[in-house]
Amino acid sequence: MVQRAITSGDLIDEATLTLDELARACSVETDWVIERIESGLLADGSPYVASWRFTSHDLTRARRMHQLERDFEAAPELAALAADLIEENQRLKDRLRAAGL
Amino acid sequence: MEFKDYYQVLGVEKTATAEEIKKAYRKLARKFHPDVSKELDAEQRMQEINEAKAVLSDPEKRLAYDQLAQQYHSGQDFQPPPDWDAGFEYSGRGFEEADLGEFSDFFANLFGQGSRQRGGGRAGRGYQMRGEDRHAKVVIDLKDAYLGATRSITLLVPQVDAQGRVSSKEHTLNVGIPKGVKAGQHIRLSGQGSPGIGGGPAGDLFLEIHFIPDPRYRVEGRDVHQTVPVTPWEAALGASIETPTPSGIVKLKVPAGSQSGRRLRLKGRGIPGPDPGDLYVELAVVLPPADSDKARELYETMARELAFDPRQRKGG
């Protein structure tokens, strides 16, 4: 049996992403990220954004917004609104599950 | 590699106008978008749909593809003929370079890394590019988040040979899942993404953590919820019981006078981490069945001796 080495990685949140890393992971230019942060559509309220660091949640949201903008040719504000609703829906589903419903 | 009929993917005629292609794409994107679709193969379908749109919505790519498509049909074994795209020049509109990581070998051979490495596009001498970051989901047990684990994952990695042909190769990794990981969190494996071009460094691989649904436990962030069945006398009189939890068996004190639905918090017994979660235990009182003379007699005694009407207590 082939023994493979164990690959360990960084747990995002404990090690946050830089602006370049976030943009690369979302297949976008850094300007795309900056515009959405400045418009309050991404990483809004994150304690790390002032130092341009990003969490797992920011990565998920940025990828989602990029896909929505690309797939539906949606305006950034509309993609952010859809992302808000998807996140809220997910939160409510998690709470229903936690309540055993 | 199989030939892909992009018109069939979007469900449009070969004579479809740009507007008809856009309309068909939006309709399918609405149906198969992974965030909303309930279809099991939504991600794969969305990839095909995006790929078809990237080609058919770009006039230059569509023209080159149409010329090639005259000789092939969907599913037919396919290798791009040499210089198949001579005379066409792609502007790159309609898709982004990084999208290539999400597209098929067929697309990559025609319009992506393969075509560039065969001498077209930007693959000139000395051209280097970092490989794309890749994303995958890894599904673990809740217990793995408590204790840490190693999981084996297999990914399809695109490979470009000396002739510039793209194929997929299985790449298996044993990944260390750190203790304390939450659902939705990412693990970044440096250099495990797509290979670079022209000796450029490989991209990173981001693994998004998901938990296998477990009917015993419900997870909310780092907090874990579970229901524990108790007998009527344990609930009424109080008891010390043992119950399994994700971190092992714990001794739990059931306060006297408990009812079904009472929640007990075990502080710090949720998913570990810098700010560990709590474990919430919800008591569920389970009645023993009245399926023997003795059991029936006990219930009849209670009915006679206890002045208890739950409907009256609730005001109903």
C-alpha cells in the first residue's frame, strides 16, 4: 500500500488572507475587491478589513458575488443583495436545524 | 476527450442570435446556479453552461468552434487538429483567464492553456504565469472537528504535455484536518493548485469544510446541539446520567423537575478553538410503553393518585 505524506495547510481565519491572496483565490483583479469593499458590499463590518486582511467568510462571499456577477451579468449591488439573501437563508436553515426542526 | 456540442448544452439552435444565447444561458444559470439549485449535478452543469456561453457569446470563438463542429458531433472522440484555429484571433472576451481552471479539458485544449502552449496567445518564450488557485469541498465528521483528522481527497488536475494537449490526472492528497475547524471554513494548501505555466509557481488549493449530516447532532458555528432522551422519573426526580457527545461520553446532571425541551448548556464542550463553542443538550422525556400488566397498573396508579392535568396548567 502506498503511504502518502500528510499535507497540512493554513486554517483561514487563524491565518487571514491578504488582498492579493483573496483576489487570486476568487479569480479577480485586486481592483475588483477594492471597489466592492469601498462600496460596502464586501467584508463590511469585518474587524480585519482596516488592515486589508480577509477571513473564510469574506472568501466565500467574494467568490459567490463574482459568480453571480459573471453568470447573470449582475450589477455588483444586485450580486451583493443576492449574496445577503443566500447568507440569511443559510443562517435561518442552520437555526432551524439547531432547533431540530 | 469527447467533443462537446455547446449548442446542445445551452439548448439553442446553431443559428441562435446573441440575444437568444444570452436568454438561454440566463434561464439555465438560474436553474443550475449552485447557490440555489437542488439538482445533484448542479456544479457540473453550471460549469458546462458557463463554458458553452464563453464560446458561443464570443463571435471569434464561436466562428472557430462552428468551423470545427462541422466535422464532429457531441460525445465523439476528439483531438484538436493541428492549427485548427489558424486565422482566428481571440480577444479573451467572454471569460476570464482564471475561469479556465473551472472548465473542461475540451475547452482548455481549444481556447486555454493547451492552445497557448501550442504557440498561440501569450505563450511566447520566457512567458511565466502562476497556476490558478483551485477550490474543493471536503466533507468530514463532526468528531473530526473535535479531534483533528487526516482525510484523503482525490482531485482532477489538468496537465499540459509537450505538444500542448491538456488532459486530467487524478491527484490524491492526504490532508491534515486541524482540530477546531468549523463548517464553511477554508484550509489553504500552498502549491497544491493548478500547475504554473512556463515554470511559474503552482497555485494554492482551498478546501472548504463541510460536515456530514449526523442525526444526533446539530451544529451552529462552534456550538453543537443534541437531544438526549430521559425517563419520566429521571426528569421528575433529577438524576445523573451518562450520554455520548462528539467528544466522548459525559456525565450529565438532570435537574429535578425537568420537562421535555429543557436545554442544558455544557460550557466549552462545543467545537474547540480559540473561542470554543458550547454543547447544548435538550432533554426529551420518553414515556415507557404501557405494554404489560405491571406497566398499565403503574400508569393507572399515577392517574388515580396524581392530581395532574397538563391542559389545565397550560390554560387549555
